[in-house]
Amino acid sequence: ASDRNEGAIAGMLWDFFDNVNDGQDTVSHGETRIQQVYASANFRNNKQCDMRSFLSAWKALGMPTDAATAATVVQNVGINKPFGVAAAQAPQGPVQAAVVDSAADPLDYRWWDQITMMVDNSTSMGTGPAGGPIKLDAVKSLIHEQVNDLAPAPRGTEFNLYEFNATAPSIPVLAGRFFADGVLPTVDGLAATGADGGCPVRALTSVIQAIDDKVKGDIWLYTDGDTADANLGDLLRQRLTQQELHSSFVVLGGCSPLATRQSDVSGGEKNYLGLAADGSQPIGIVPYLVTALSSGGQFLFVAPEQLSDAVDILRAQWDHSAGAGKWSDYVSNYFTYRWDRLDSWEYNWIDAVSGGTYLGEPNNQGLYVSFVPAFPYFFTTEYGYLYDSGFMVMGNNHDLGSPSLSILSGPLDWQLCGPAAAANAAQAASPNAVNCDYRVSAYSKQEGDWFAVTTTGKTAIGEPRAYQVLFNAKTGEIRYQYQTVYSADVSNAHISLDDSEYNLYAGSVEVANKSPNGASNGMGYKFTPAPPQPTKSYTVTVDSLMSAIGFLQTGYSGSFGAMQVQRPDGSAVDCNDTANVLCVTLNNGLVQYVQVNTNGQNGIYTATISVGASGQGTFSFNALAASAINVRTLGKRTLSLSPHAFQVDLGRAADDNALQGWLQTSVGTRLGEAFQLYDDGAHNDGAASDGLFGSDAFTPPAAGVAYLWTQGQLDGVAITRADPTPFNFQAVEVAPVQDNLEGYYDEAVTVAFHVTNQDSVSHCYVPQFDAPDGWSTNTLYTPSFCVPAGGTATPTVDVGRESTADAKGETGGVIATFTEAEAGRIVSGDAAQVSLFRKPAGIEFDNRWTFTSLRPNSSDTVSMTVKLLDDQGELVGRSLDVNYQIETTLGAVTATGHFTNGRMPVQFTAGDQTGNALITLTVDGGLTATTTLQIRFPTAATLALTATPSDLSNGANSAILVATALDGGGNPVNGQLVRFSVSDDKGDQGTINSGEVFTSATNLQGQATTTFVKTANGQGQVAVRAEALVADGAGFRV
């Protein structure tokens, strides 16, 4: 099925016309509708004039856009492959960039939905819990529910089915089916016979391959294994958001229940989970849940025996498609901290010795430190005590039972600074004191928002040692920094935050315990406060255009109490009210879903998440509304910190043609100021009042992930909607050097990208390049490259493909993703279109003037084209400059030297000589073509004869005869032979130029002139004739 194949197009038109059922063809639209589309301005005025234009016109004219028509379209021509490989060998050459972008959007002509299901068929899926269902059988049952729910949709749902396992990332099983009876038998035939690698599967690779020709749809992946290719996460997430696909994952178990150290939490988790990114989630589910969150999909971690109960949650994904809010957070009974290593650019040693305050020489009794302002550590404190053994006790006394900071807590030996003093000797007033037995000095300094407390001195063998703790009273953040430490220090040290030195309460955070890798010179740790919040409440505005609202809690770790939902009037939603309320609880409360029919109760609904028995939990929360009014944001989702304008599709006009928009993070805080969205036709928003809105330029105030929210009025009803797919703003800007490139099979095409570091510090980036299947990629920019602050690098990748007899030419997307190498939070990317062609093997004139003669007037001009052909005689649709030589035996000829889509224009101007002009063109590689043009004096198409005077009876005895010859265009014919003759059988009436016949040639005005003289006795009427003579061999013909 291809919209570039003449047979496929003819098949679709025939299926539209006939009344015979053939496969998925159940329509009979008849001849009239097809002709109406062809005759419409929508089709005729489109320069592409292809099947995509036909379908766009079909939709615009209000022709049937139902499931049956969609099935017939997909069965025959499919839909355009916007991000994979599209045929580039078309008569007009490869589609250009703007055309690719516009034609690639199936919403121009695609009215149906698209669901792609991906099923793990590893042998482990053929097992199940004791007394429970086989996992694959449970998945089949779930897919049955999906298909039976979605197939009857009036506008149609296209189903695609893939299998994958440990060794086969993507196996197409079924594609482009619309009706349940064409889908479910194949689903029933799935078997768990695929390779099993023990648990990991190449799940992300399978999605990347399957979405090659998918756009604006939903992906559902079912597996019981962890993904073995988590390194492809950033690339996949960029592909999904670029192609506007929502990717959801249903994981039945998994095999890596262990959590991860907080310092090993990935950049993607930090971006999309926010405060929930504490490392408590099982390692195996992280790539799935981050991909689901970033693409606007769902993540469900359920046991096989509960999968049937998950149907209602999956059904909500497509029934409740209007976004009403999305968040990620945690609940906890105790105060704790999230911790991480300092990124290299975050490490900033504050020199408290110079310009700071000398605090004294700490010992094992504790050195008093005052905080101004007070610092909130588990509780707010104004004082602390610093010890010489690498820790600090917080509080108004130095009770070792108080909360403490273990910066480098251990048996640190310091060098004596002089003779031992008496036991009760007063503390020295200066570090320069000679008579002391204290071995270390402490300093403090306020620098910006940070208050630094530095411990410095020398080891027992005279080597320098220095470390410091930083306090930010505004944010509550704590940092440890190590300037000079030694392996013996670290191997015996405890590094942590403790709410008691002796009793590690639940809020304590341990970073390292006698680990040789716990600290090193020039590094540090940061601790972000996570205060107690036993509950987290979310308010959702429900309007009269919503018939139901669903609340989905997806827990990642810990445990939760039952979700509580409250109506606008304050009454609690009762799960026993089954006529109006649906409640689903899975996986011991990790997943909870409450759906409420609004029944006209509009206003603020409140959902409350509470902590369970474990005392903590991390989760995401999603509000889903059943409403025809939905907001879809167009364009890229990974953006730089440069100004951007947003495009929002509401699907209909709003009151005053305006909406208000704002960005909101996963914890509910605003990112930047609110902005206006306009539907006035002046903000890159299409036509006025068409439901497409555009904003003025918006500059992100900082890096971060945020969701776009909108508010407005529709026919007087106030609405609030949120796009479930977030934006990721990062301090790096990526753009292809050229949007569109061309090359040949068997040769590398170099694709370059500009990578601009918008941060104030240098960063290194790991590149990932993705090209269509069968293409090769090779880059020298591995494993990473670095860009200074404010600088730009231009990494390149060579792509290509070997030629085959079937390789006719193709256009594919080359996608580049650049991820900051150290922390992984800064990520961006873009794509370029590359067209590959067979190499030129010849050139050929396209001469439409073979049977036309030019006049030797030095002005007649004709245009021709020269076609670039491959070894199969097909057009090579490249656009390129060539070196060339062109010459002609007559007249003058010029060429541009530039082929556009495989054609180069040539212009010929006739000279003043007649004959055949032989034109010869030679281009790079010795490719030569010739053609011929005829240059002839023109022949007359009309001949007019006048006599002045025409009456010789009144005394005149002669008349001037003028014959005027004109060509087919009404132009005078110069040089045309004209034969004048008099019809006077006796020869007594008169003569022409003293005879009965006279021949003359026309002048530049196309006129031939002679004189008729009557005889002395001539009377009556005399007929005079003029004839144009044309050369015919050795003679002439009339």
C-alpha cells in the first residue's frame, strides 16, 4: 500500500467506485463523488496534485469520513510515512522540505484514530502466578477489550500489531486493520514462543522500529521484562514527541525490584518526576515510566491476575481524552532530603579563609557556629557545633542526640600546631597562636545565598586537608564540598544527613559509609529538603462540557491509602454509587482510579492522595475528562531557552478568538508568566476563528519540564484544559545546518547539526543518531564532544545506504539527540531530511519543439529541459549545480547549470540563418545529450490582396496591388514568395508588371507590391489573383 504507487491509487479509486466488498472495502461512493473532488478548487489548486491532496479535498468537501472509508484508504494506499522512508523518485523529484512537513501531517486528511499494540512473546509470557492466568492470555483478553471498544468508533480506528522478544525487537503481525473480525483472530493466535533472555527485552528498540511510519496515535506495549536498551530512552522520547505519539506501557511484574542510589537517578527521572525522583522506584520500570510521562501516555505496573481489572483504566485513556491536569510528587510522614552528587559545574568552593570569619579551632567538644538567618534542618535552628572529626551537630546545644551533618565523619588526624596547652586552656583567639594543642581551624563566609562553614588544616604528616558545608536559608538546600581529602579519610568516613547521631530515623540520608569512592577532591553532594506531606491534594476544574472526570494515581514506590475525591459541594464521592462512580484499585493500592459522572455538578473537584503503611510513596497523578473539547499543542516538545511561540489546536473557535496559556511544572508551580493565545490569523495560527491558536514569543525563564495549560470561554462556558504531553526546556539549542540534503546510494551524505550551549558553563554532550532501517550511520563525535559556555559546535554524521536493483530513490529522516554527558538532564535534538538517489548514468533533452520551426529573426526563443537519468532510465530527482558545456550550430543557447528535481532549463534563441540547429550538452562525468531545432522562414497562414484604386473606369489606367502575408499568430511573414496573376484569357484587359504573371517576395511588413496596367481598350471586370508559393523539392507548390 503506497500513495505513490499508480496501481494502489487506481485500486483505491476503484474500491471507492464499485459496489463489491473486497477485504476491508465495504464502501460504494460512486463516480459522482470522485469527480466532485477532482473538479474542486481544493484539489485543482494544490500544486502537489497527489493522493494526499485528493484525500484532503475529500475531507474538506464533507465527503464520508467514516470507518469504512478509512479502511478502504488504508487497504490501498496507506498513509504517508512522514518520519521514516518515503519514495523520493517521483516525476517531480523528491518532495521538498515544506511539502514534506505539510504532507506528513495526516490530520490534513486522516480522520481516523491509530492504535499500535506491541506484545512481548518471550517464553516467560507463557507463565503466570500460581492459580492465576497465563500472562499472555491476560494480555490477549485486554486487547480483546481494547479492540471491541475502539473498532465501532464512527470515524474508525486503525489497528497495528507487533510482537517482540529478547532477540527480535519488532515483528509486524498485523497492519492497517479496522474491523474486529480482521484483528482478533490474529490476536488469539499469538504464542509465547519467542526468545527469552532471562528477563530483559529490547522494548525501546521495538518501539523505535514500530513507529517509523506512525504519527498522532497511541502506542501500547505489554511486557513482563525490563528493557535492555534504556540508553535509547532520550532518542525514543524525542521521536515520540516529534511524531505526536503517546506511548503507554503495561508491565506485568518485571525482574529488577531493587531501587537505585539517589545519586544514580537518571536525568530523565529528575526532569519528569521532579520530587518523586528519589531512586525508590524499581530500576526496571524507570525507562518505561519516564517515556510514558514524557509522551503523554500511561504507565501501569500490575500483576497478571489484575490485568482484567485494568481494562477500565485503559478505556479511560481513550474515552477521557481531554487533559485536565498532570502532576508527579511524593507523600511522606517524615522530613527527609533528596540527595545527589554535585555536577561539575555546580561545584563552587567558597574561600572562607580570605574575607571570611575565623570561628576558632574545633575539637571533640564542638565549636559553636551561629546561623544568621536561622536555618531549617529537620527543625529551624540558629546554632550548630562543629567537631574536628568531620561532623556538625545542629541545635542550640551540642547534644549528640540532636540531628547532625556527617560531612567526613571519621577518625581524622590533624597535625599539632605547637606544644600542648593545659587542659583548661582558653581557646586561641587566632589560628596563628603558637601555644595550642588544637590542630584544625574553622571559618565561615556568606556568599550570595550560601553560608559556608569551612574546616581546614593539615594532616598528621603535614598534607593540607579542607572540606566545607554550605547552607542556603532560602531553599533549605545543604551542600558538602571537598577541596582536599585523602583515601584514608574517605575509606573510614561516614557521609550522611542524620536526624540523630545514634538513632537513624526514617528521615536520615546515608550517602556513603566507609566507601573509598565516597568523596574526592573537587566534588561534593547536594541535599534538597523534602518536608513531611502525609497527603497531597489536587483540584480540578470541571465545566459543563465535561460529562465525566477520571482521577488516576500511578504509584511508583511505597504504599498509599485510599484515594479520596470530593465534589464541588463538599460531599465525598462514594465508590458504592456504581451507577455514577467507578473505582479500580490495583497492585495493593499503587494504582488507583476513580471516575465520576458529573451529572451537571460543575466546579472544583478535589482528589487527595495519602501515604500508606510504609510511611512514604512516589506517584504521578492524572486528571482525565470526557469531553469533546480537547487541547492539542503542536510542534517540538524538547526546546531551548530561546524565545518560542506556541501553537494550540482547540478544534473550534473560542469566544473573542483568544485563550490564556501558562506553563506549570509537575509539582504545580508556574514556569514563567502567563501569555495570550490568539486565533486571529496574525500569529501563525492559520485563518482567523479556525480553532488554531498562536502565541507571541515566550522566553522560558529557566530550564525545566512543564505542561501547557489553557483557559478560555466557549459560548460563555469557562474551560480549563491541560496538554498531557509536557515541554522540556533545556539550555541547549539544536538545529540542522541544512533541513534537506541529497545524495546517492553507495556514497555517504554528511548531515551536520548546530549545537549551541546556552548555559553559563561548559558542557559535554553524548550524540545519538537515528536513520531509517537499512541506512548506515557513522560519526567521529563519540563518545562525546564539549561546547564552551555560549559556544556552538557542529557535530556531523555520515549516513547512506547501499544500492540494490529495487532502490529507486527514497527520503528519510535523520534524527539527532544530544544528551549532556554528566548529569543527563540537558537533552535536545532535531531532524534533517535526506534524499538518496541512484547515480546519474545519462542526460536527455525534453524537447517539445521538434515539429515547430523558429524564424531566423534573432528573437524567436524556446525553453527546453534536460533530464538527469539513472542506469534504469528513470529520473534522478536531485537538485544540484553541475559543470557543463553547451553549444549549438545555429543561433544561441544558454543553460543554468542547476538541476532542480532532476531537471535543468535550457533556452535557445534563433539567429538570422535558416537550417537545423544541433544543440549539444555535456555535464560532469562526460554525460552528453543532443537535440535539434528547425529554423525556417515562416510560411503564410493568410494572404490578403488589395488594389488601389480598384475602379479604373473614371480615367485612371493603373492600380497598385499589395499582397499581405501573415503567419498563424497574425505576424507579418518576411520573404514569402507571392505570385500575382491576371485572369485575362485574351490578354486584352491589362497586364501585371507588363505580363500576365509576376512573382515577388514580401518585405519586413509581410507585403509584396506590384502594378496592374489596363490596356487602351480594356473594359469590364478583371480578376487578379495572389498566391503564396512554398518550396517543394526543386520547385514550388501553392
